[in-house]
Amino acid sequence: MPNTQQTARINDVLHRIHRDLSSPLTGAGLARVAAYSEQHFHRLFKRVTGESLHCYIRRVRLEHGANLLMFEPLTPIRDIALKCGYNSLASFTRVFTQQFGISPGRWRTQERPHTQPYMADPEIAAGAERIKGGALPQPDLIELPDQPVAYVRHLGYGRSIRNAWQILQAWATAEKRPFEKQIGLHHSNPAWTPLHRCRYVACLVIDRPVARRGLVNSMVIPGGLYARFRFVGQYGELLPWITRLQDEWLVASGLKSGATPAFAEYQRNQFLDPEERFELLYFQPVQFY
């Protein structure tokens, strides 16, 4: 098992990857971020994340591309390929087709598979049925500043996320920090990424730097323009609400999805609440161009 220092350094690399997926993300460059030799870095990255560096970068770039194709219908596919770090349209088309089973063009024209992976979960399927007739809340458009946070990464979307929050809560208690402004960062779109592969980050807004890094690390959630939605409900309903937000509101809004991850700011955290209910503000990054 990797030690806390190794985990912290790989977390630095993950933050660097997700900060700009269009930039060159070479093994040598990312090894320098982690301050390891390239050979050791590749071994350690797979041990911490469960994926090779190449597979991880390819997957998150293609998931980002799938989002952009869906929510930016007027952006040329070649430009989307560039935003995802592919200089060649042919190479982007080839790897996208390998990943999703259809070409980027067919994905954009709604010929993608209609079943979301998360609907195989009976509680989420029940949640989708409960919210089906409800009106989607109307958002505010707000400009957010950068937010420094302490965080714990988690692989998988389900009740196991509670483990990440418990670790962060114990850390806040030990560090005598307030455990008030809790943020869940959504790196993956569960509408087409299997739940066990989704990347979630439990975050706590901080007012001073993290002195000792390890299982808990620090980063900055980028500011910018966000659409802010308010959701209230119970476990199983949030993912269907997010899918509706993207399928209905974002497509009709005329705005484009931003490059940074969406996140939820909890007033009531379903992963810690005894009744598994949530009250939260959901921030969808958007841009005009």
C-alpha cells in the first residue's frame, strides 16, 4: 500500500491533470510534478489510482469530450478534440469510438446508448421515478472566486463515499477546523460512466493552508461562471436530477459546459445524514464561448 506522502504526491498529479485536460500530459512532466523518477512514478500512479497513467488520462479526456459533444452542439468536433488534448481529429475519433462504441458524430446526434449505467442501481432507478414529474429548479448565474479546500479523493459513487467524509471530518476535528462548508466535487458524469469508476472528491473549504499533507491534501477549486441550482431530496435522487439539469436546462440555455468539474455545496450531506437526505446547492460550470 502507498504511504501518505506518496498518496499526496499522486494527488498533486491528479489535480494537475484535471486542471487542464487540453495541455500536454506526459509521463516525464507529471513525474516531475510528483518529484519521482518516471519509472517509479508510473508504478506508483497505478498503485494509487488502480489505472495506468495512459488509461487514466485517456478515460478522463474522453469523458470530457463526451460532455462537450452533448452540450456544445455547434462547436466543431475538431475543436472539441483539441480541448481534450487530441491534436488529430482522426486519433480522437478512433479512441472515442473504442471507448463508447460509436463515433463522436453519432454520439452528438443522439445515437448514443439511451440507458444510463446508474439506472442498474435499484435505489437510483427509484429516485429517477420519484423526480420524473417534478419541475427542474431555475438557476442563478453567479461568478465564484477561487476556493481553497482540503480534500479526500474517492473512487466509486455510492454509499461508500461516506468513508471519505468520515476521514475528512476526523481530520477537521483533529486540526480544530470548522466542518461547515462541505463540497462534493464531481469529476465524472455517471450518465455514461459506471458508478464504480466515477471519481468523487470530498472537500472542506479552509481558511488556512494544510500543514501536513497525506491522506488529506489541499487544492483550489477554480472560480468562474456557474449556474447554481438548489436541490432537496433523499439518497438516489441527486444523479437523476443532475442528468435532467444537463439534458434539459443546459442544452436549452444557449450556454456551454465549463471545463472545470461541477460540485455540490451541502447544507445537509446525504452521506452523513442519518436519514440520508440532502439539501444542497449544485454548481454547474458554464461559459458563453
